[in-house]
Amino acid sequence: MRWVLHIDLDQFIAAVEVLRHPELRGRPVVVGGDGDPTKRGVVSTASYEARQYGVHSGLPLRTAARRCPQAVFLPVDKDAYEAASAEVMAVLRTFPGPIEVLGWDEAFLEAQVEWPEELARRVQREVREHTRLECSIGIGGNPLQAKLATGFAKPAGVFRLTSANWFQVLGDRPTDALWGIGAKTAKRLAELGLTTVAELARADPAELAARLGPTLGPWYVRLARGQDRSAVVATPWAARSRSREHTFQENLTDWAQVRAEVDRLARLVADDVAAEQRPAVRVAVKVRYAPFTTRTRSAALAAPTGAVEALVTAALAALDRFTPGRPVRLLGVRADLRQADPGSADPDPADGQSADGQPADGQSADGQPADGQPADSGSGTSR
């Protein structure tokens, strides 16, 4: 029988840091920015010990320090996490069946087995023995079910979610519990009287198509029913986007300076797009106002392009959709890249965005933690 396993490394970044610094085991560890909690930036990840104090991804570092003053704060080390991730993915590829990498810390594995729990336990043992990292594994009949099952498997557990127990597990939960539905869409659904997964599953797809669009409306209903037509794709992972962000230690109040920074970031993104050797199809600008309100605006390009000036012009045009006058603490520019093969018959939430088109809280637009590295120390890619 065909099963899909979703492997998700537990507290991945923090776990890698603890392996590098064994003396930190059992202590609250917070990773983010350049490791200085007196500066602006957000938490990329927190160990389970730190989470007990309300510290979580996306939380401002200063707030994390107030909630857990005894925490050890460390800077982001992207190279170390990529190396650890590569080791894990190499282990996963020793198992038969396609592996689809979703990011540093997660992947799908498709397998034809009778007892998927046995396979899941074997995967956990192999990952632990070869990398000393723990992982949680969700099991489902499709990627959607497996992905959501993982949330019930943490930490270091295994959980099966199928059509047989879908509504028992998820029926009474809010619609944004579904992979692909964010707070914005959940609010729109609530306005239609659809607040739970079960209510959304009972909705008329044709009616939602008329209200929310011919593609997304019916797709939301399929999500609520646990239906997913996408396959596990083993082709090498390719970035869906490239992005750059910068957190300012002092708010920008001069809009001319804001435009200059967006111009600068867009040129860095253009260099990253050129390195990908695939043109961009859309450009987005993210503005985080003080104290911590984030807005994103984007626009499709007239034609796919990697031309520097075209990307800069598009980014500045997106910026013009914002209202000047409010202090700005963070700016980001993202270029969505042309995809050779969508790889799915459904919209794909795996690019770090919800179906709202907005990144999850505490993430950059490309799915990696916002402020996850010192300003401009590297670019981001969606996973």
C-alpha cells in the first residue's frame, strides 16, 4: 500500500547548536540574528526548554530575553545548518522510494509498505545513529495528511492521520489548522460561516468557487476533506524564490531612505536570481513597521525576466503601494522564480506561504525565519 511519511527534525537549529556545544544540553537555547538579544531581530528557533517560557520562532529577541533571561542566545550559522541538513537527507535517500525535500529540516518519503509505523521507526533510528538528531514522523495516505500528522507526533514520535481518523482528529479544529490556510483566509471563511475543518469539508465547492475563486474555493474544501492530489516528487530541489531582508537597529523615518534600501535589496536579489539561471515572474516587498506590524505587497512582472533594472522597478512599484509616514524597522524584497514543473495538480502550500499569499508569522517570505541571519549576510530561498 502507498504511504507518505513526513519527516520533521525536532527543534532542528537548536539541536544542531547543542550538538556543537554539548554543555548547553538541557538549558534554554535561543538562536536568532547575530545572537545579541539587545539588538533587533527575531528568534529563528528555540529549544524546548526555552519554549516553556513562551519563547518561539518569530518572537522579537528582546522579548525572548525578557521572558527567559537565563537563556543562551546564539547567532544563526546558516552553513552549519545546511551541512547538518545534507547529512539527514543523505540518510533518507538510503530508503527506497522518492524523497521530496521541503527545507533544511523536513522532507516527504513515499513508500509501498504494509506497516508504515515500522518504516517510520527505522527512519528515526537511522537518522539518530548517523546524525544524532531526533525527528518526528507523520504518516498519511497523501502529503497533506502526513504533514498535518507530524504535529501530533512531536517530539520524536510517530502519528498516523488518514481518511479513517481525519475528522476525529481535525474536525473540530479551526480551519487554519490546515496546511495551506492562514489567518487571513480563515477570517474570510469565518465570514462565510465556516469556522471549523468539519464545516469547511461540508461546504459546497461550487459556492466557494463563486466566493473565493474557481481554483482556491474548491481547493479549500478538498483540504478540509483531507484530499491531496499532489505526488511526492524526487527531482532535485529548486528554489521557488530568492529574497533579501534587513532589520534596522534604528527605525527609518525618511521614505526616501526606505526607497533607497528597497533599491539596494532588489539589486542583491537580482544577483541571486542571476545565479539561479531562472527568470523571476513576480516581485514582492515586505515592510515591517514599528513596533512589529508586517505588510507584504507584490506584483507580477509583465514577462519573466532576470534583468536588474526590471526587478528594481517592480520592487519600487510594489513599495509605492504602501503609505509613507510610519517608522520602518525591516525591509525585504523577494523574487518568485519561474517553475519548470509545478509538480502538483493543486496549489502548493509548501513554499513557505499560506494560501493567503502571506508568510507564516516569524518567517520571511521564502519560508525561512525572518531575521534568521545577520543583515545581508546571505540570501534566502524558499523550500
